[in-house]
Amino acid sequence: MDVLFVASECAPFVKTGGLADVIGAVPKVLENHGVDVRVLLPAYPALAKVLASGDVVEEYPDLFGGPARIVSVHAEGLNMLLLDAPHLYDRPGSIYLNAKGIDWPDNHFRFGALSFVASRIGLNGIKGWKPDVINAHDWQAGLIPAYLKQEQMEGVGVTVPRCVMTIHNIAFQGLFDRSVCSDLGLSDELFHSEAIEYYGKLGFLKAGIALSDKITTVSPTYAYELLTPEFGMGLEGLLQARQQDLCGILNGIDLEVWNPQTDADLVAPYSTRSLKRRLKNREAIERRFGLTSNPTAPLFCVVSRLTSQKGLDLLLEALPVLIGRGARLALLGSGDKDLEAGFTKAAKDYAGSVGVIIGYDEKLSHVLQGGSDAILVPSRFEPCGLTQLYGVRYGTLPVVAKTGGLADTVVDANAANLKSKRATGVVFSPINADQLADAIHRTCDLFADQAVWKQMVLAAMKYPVGWDRSASVYYDLYKELADFE
Ligand code: ADP
Ligand code: GLC
């Protein structure tokens, strides 16, 4: 079976969040099921070296304002099709934002082109390879079924591949002025509420949800939450109507990249049998974040985008409780300026107890997972979340809000779960600063009893967080679609 993945990021090449981790991991696991997955990805500057080692397999003299080509390349265990279109992707800085922190003004072309090219691969194949199924990830790939539908409307008997739309985060929908439709070659006939129109605008994600054969999202709880006005962000009505075709498939993590026994970024790799070695990693964190050491209280960490989704303003409010318990916090993140300023100030106010590094640092994120005692994820909503899964694998116990994938992956340290030795973390609800403060108290109490804490660490490190089970679910879904006549 042949499947085309289409996404705007892919680890380890280009990453702003969990989407990249998923795209970099799933194809490798699906290969074990005999699925031939190719990943279509824009050739950003970060991919220049990889691009140079590939073969040109397709050329477009004019793709929305400039020449483009597709380069086929195998790297990091992935078969990739890189869309090399310098006028769209060869620019410095963020892949989504310009130097002023605003969306690139031509993002509709940049990701419309990605979707258009994917649809051509679906229709015509590429070098003898033709996907049975296209899996579009997030809004950047949302127009694929629209382009396919248009082709069917225009040509009698055109066969198109089946389409799956995966929602990683419904907060990002790719909304644009209606006027760009003709620039993107989209027919007026598609501009209605059952196709690409979203309250008078062009909606990339809307199109993907409305026109794909199946819709998936990244955890069962988020699939359910998406049907409610609180989480559906305006698309809940459409999702309710398509409920039969929607399913939540829980994300996993790449067990080779995230393995505490072999992790080259750790000062001291370790296993369940050598947990004491974690202390060396903890010391490295203390040095790097300017923290004084205190073995009697936990070292909390945060590795996150700093946005309102992640609920870190609640952590700022709850910080006095954390400090009052003698605990410490190491935060690595970047994003909203007010949150960056808030945490930078906290690091000054609580020098030695709060350490903050504003920025993005993949290696440091591994060290934080390998040496902290607990990781805080107080998100207001979280489609799946990966940092709590890395925490589970590394024995950095997650303290999480009860929402989306966080609720699906962390076993709360309540009396029953502690007794049955299943507890892997602390789960709190409702999601507010008081409950977060309470969860911090509970974590400190658990830490104070080192026998209980160790039992939780061991339960966490043995908890299954890989891709095996979910990859089988994706496989079954693709198979069902591919076999359908
Ligand atoms: P989201 O995709 O919503 O940002 P996830 O938890 O799914 O949330 O994935 C975030 C990914 O990005 C994880 O791999 C996490 O380790 C990484 N990450 C987030 N912020 C940083 C940072 N500042 N430095 C390094 N890695 C980060
Ligand atoms: C999104 C979500 C996050 C999820 C990731 C990968 O960025 O915010 O919860 O883990 O996608 O699916």
C-alpha cells in the first residue's frame, strides 16, 4: 500500500512543535506494516543539504509565480519528496512568520502550492509511484481534497486517491480572503459551506475536514472535545455532521530518538536500573539554569511554546506555591512576548529557584527530560501533547491538566492508582491556577516519600508510549480506504 504524507514540518529537519515529531516518526513505523510512505515537504533552507543529495523527479515551470521542482531523497530513514520552490520557501527565519512575527503574506500560495502539488502526485503519480491514500496534516495540507474534487468535477471518470485529514491543532485553521481563491486556481463552484467556504472566507482546514474521506485527530479525548463549542473553535458543527468519519488516534513517540539509555544529549544516560545517574543530569540543569540545589524538593521543568494554549500564565500565578515548597523550576520556551517577559522577571524575582532560557534548543530539551523530577503541562487544551510522553519515558513525572491527550496518557496518583502501582503522574481539573497550585502541592508531597516517588518513576518508564499500537490503527484505516471501491 502506498501512502503520501503531506505536512509543513518534519523532524529532525524542520520543527516548530509536535507535528514535526509525528511526521518524522510515523512513516518509519508504518514501513514495518509494509506501507510505502513518502513525505511531501517544502524545501526550506534548513533542507538545503539534503536537497542537494536528491534526484529531480518532476518540474513545474510556473507554480504560483515561479519555477518549482520535486526532489526525491532518502534521509534519516524517511523517503521524502521535497517541493523546491525558492520563490515560496527560500527565505530566512521562521517557516510561518516574517521578521516582524507576522504570518508571511503569501502563506496561501506557500501552502496552497504544497496542497496543489500533492493533488497532482495523487492524480498522476510520480516516477511510477502513485499513492492509494493521501494523509493531509493540519491546515497547510487542507486544500488537497479540494483540488482533487475540482479535478473530478471537471473530468468525467477521473479516479482520485482517498484522503485522510489529520487535525493536530484546530486552533490553526488557515483562513484567507475569498479573493485568493482564483489566484489558487480554485473554482467558484467549490466556494460554499459544504466545501471550502468558512463564514465568507477561504478555510484551508475547513476544506480538508469537509472534503476528505476520513478525519483523524491525535487523541481520543480531543476527538470528543472537538465536537463541543468550547474546543471546536467554530468547526464543531461540521465535525458533528462528520462524526461517523472522525476518529482519535493517540500519538506515540520515537523510541529511538527518545531513549534515556542511549540519548547522546544526556550527561549521563540511564535506565530503570541506574536511576541514580539522573542526578548528574539534574546537576547539569542546575548549572545551566543557575539554580541552587535542594534534594528535598522536586525540580520541575517546562519545555514549551509560550502561548495561551499551554496555560503557562497559570503557572506564573501558581509560582509562589512552588517556591514556598522549596521546589525549583527550569523553563525552556519561546513565544508570546508577555509570557517571555513574565518568566524572565520570575527568574530575577526568584533567583536560584527559577531559571529561564528563552529560545528553542532541541538538545537542552533532552537534558531537561533526563534530569528534572517532574514536567509541568498545564494546557487549556492539548490535542495530544508530546512533552508529557517524553517525561513518562524518561521518568520525569508529568503534572498535567485533564484535557485532550494529556488526559489519555497520564495515570493520576490517586489512592487507587498508587495502590495498584499504576500511577505515572499528577492530573488536575478544572484547569485554573488554584488547581495547578494544588497539583504542585500534591507533587511535592509525593516526592517527599522517595519510595512512592521511585515506584511512580518505574511505572512511568515502563508505560507504553511508542507508536506500535497507533500505527496499526492508521494502517487499518488506510487499508479500509484503499480497499473501498
Ligand atoms: P505543540 O506541538 O503544541 O507545541 P507538543 O507537546 O505536541 O506541543 O510538541 C512540542 C514539541 O516541541 C516537543 O518535541 C517539545 O520537546 C518541543 N519543544 C517545544 N518548545 C521547545 C523549545 N523551546 N526548545 C526545544 N524543544 C521544544
Ligand atoms: C499540535 C498539538 C499537540 C500535538 C501535536 C502533534 O501541535 O498542539 O498537542 O501533540 O500537534 O500531533
